[in-house]
Amino acid sequence: MTKDDRYGATDDDYSDELDGYASDSATASGSSVETVTVESEPEESTSEPDPDPLPFIFARRTVKADRDAVPVYVQDQTATEIDELERELSQTFEGDKVMALDVREALIRAGLENVDDVQRVMEEWGYGRR
């Protein structure tokens, strides 16, 4: 088992699609990009969140950015099911590079949003029988 198998590959290319896109395409065609600064009156600062924030996979610089490492040891059957889910999601999101870390965190998020299912699984493992 490689480090990429455990933690997911780090070759997240979503940030490459956004960072420097205009400059890369402009220099490739031999033209230059000119920056125009428009002065305006400062807007009032509001504490309202951005109504349409950039989705996580596009806003991050790398797949590990803005994440804490949380080692998780799983049973063989669970590891097999995660691998199968990763393949299935890669087919579902065919145009996107599905990152293993994203799938694993999505599984955790889904569990946090469905704590009754988490409790059911833990009871199946024997919790609450003492």
C-alpha cells in the first residue's frame, strides 16, 4: 500500500485550471495581458458571506490544503468498499478528477449529517451491549 493509497494522490490539478489561466493562455499566443486599475469609492464593509462562494475543489491550492490530517484505520471490508466507491464516483463525475481524499472526507461529512446511521453501525459492532 502506497502513501497515495492511504492518503490520496496529491496531484490535484483543479488549482492549475484557475491559477494563472489567463496569463498562460495569453503568453502561449504571444500576446501580453494588461492590467487596468479603476479607482472607485471604497464600499462599506459588510459581514455578509459571499452569496456564491467558489466550490472547495476550485478554491484550494492542493488536495491537502485547508485540511487537518486525521488518520483512520479501517477494516478490510471497509477499505474495499471505499475503493469501489472511489471508482464509481470517478465514473459518475467523469469530467472531474475525483481525489481519494475528497471521497473520504465526503464519507465523513455524510456520516456527520446522518448520525443515526453512525449509531446503527456502532450498535451492529456491539456498542451499547454492556
